[in-house]
Amino acid sequence: MTERNFMNEMSWTTYQKRIEAGAIILLPVGATEQHGPHLPMGTDAMLSTAVAADIAKKIDAIVAPVLSFGYKSQPKMGGGNHFCGTTSLDADTLAHLLRDVIKEFARHGLRQLVLINGHYENMMFTIEGVDLARRELAYMGIHDFQVMRLEYWDFTKRETIEKIFPEGFPGFDLEHAAVMETSLMLHHHPHLVDMAALPDDKPASFPPYDMYPTRTGWVPCSGVLSPAHGCSAEKGKLLADDYATGVTAAIRKEFPNVKDKS
Ligand code: ZN
Ligand code: MN
């Protein structure tokens, strides 16, 4: 039987052996959020999982089940919570979900966790979840639990950005359902991308303030914040390689005890 890296495909006995032998856990966090007419709503969850799966091929790591709901989509980075299907959590729900899961990992012997965020709006609430978990673990007498927390796109190399956007980079926040996410999906899950549905909207332009209720007219009707034209599976592979090598190098640096995959 080939070795499995996904926690939810493992028996508890295999999981226990691997944790005892020093495997770390990679926890992907995503969202269920509109990604235009051409990408699935699980894009953020699928991409953070794909980054984790690539890393688990290189080092002794277990990929935990992805957290598939995220914090409320914001117009300037995810199109906004008004789109049908964008199904979001309150901030404290997300933070508490993370707190509970992290405490369970620690209770079963884990001491090193890597949280891989794939949905911009989750950022501060993943920090909160980690903080609450570590505070409770300290009350339980566990003081040696370490967490690495990251947004995978921060590992995009400058050379890669220059290759992918020869005419200028719109910025990571406007890259919602655009060239980067569509290219990554073409690389990891091509059967889930509908290239015929790629919208022709112009890039969104937002004022430097927010309004409540949301001014939905600020957001392109398609939900795509900058044009996805120019996406390709080759560009997706360049990005995926940056994430697999960059995040793995960071893990080896911070967790030098982690073993390589033989
Ligand atoms: Zn996304
Ligand atoms: Mn998102």
C-alpha cells in the first residue's frame, strides 16, 4: 500500500505512529466563496490544500482536512459577501474552530503545526485562533507547541511575478479569481476550470474607504476583480513550484527536526 499523506485517509493507528515518529501537520484553511463564473467556489480551499499536498511529498508531514469555510468575503479582495453561494463564518466562529482543532492536535501529541491560509480575509482570525489555542495549551501545561502561519501567495518569487505579468502586476488583493488563481487551478484541477466562461470585466477600482451596506456596484458583476485572460497551466506550475519549494524551505529552517521524505 502506498503511503498516504491525508489525515482523513489514514487509520488512527497510522496517524498515531506518524505523529509519534515526528511528523508535523499541515492545516490548510480556505473559504467557500464565489470565484467568478469560470472557477469553483472551493478554489481557496483547494489551492491551500494543493500547496500542503505538494509539501507533504517532500517532508514527513500529514495534511489535515481543510477548513472549507472562511471569514466573510470583502468586496476589495473577494468580491464581497453579497454573492450567492459565498458562505462565510463570523470571526469568532473561525477563530474558535481553529482553537479547538489545534488543541486536539496537541492533545494527541503534535508539537509542530503549519497553518496554510488560502483566503485573504481569514488572516487575522487565524492569528487569533492560534493565539487562543496556545494560551489554553499553556494552562494545560503544554508550552512547547509551535505554529508556523502563512499566506501561500507571499512565497511568490519576484521573477515569477515578472514572468506572469509582463505588463504589470495588479496586486495580490485584486488577484481574486484572476490570472494567479485561475492558472493555479489550471495546474492542479484543470477539469474544474471553465475557460469558455472567462469574463471580460475590466479591473475593479475601489475608493480608499469602505461603505456599509456594501456598495455592490463597486464590484464587477462577474465577481472577478481583475481580468483572468493570460492565465495558463504553465504559469500555474511556476507558482506551485514557488510555493512547494519556498514553504518547504521555511519549514526546514524553523522546524529543523522534520525529516525529508525518503
Ligand atoms: Zn480565492
Ligand atoms: Mn478568497
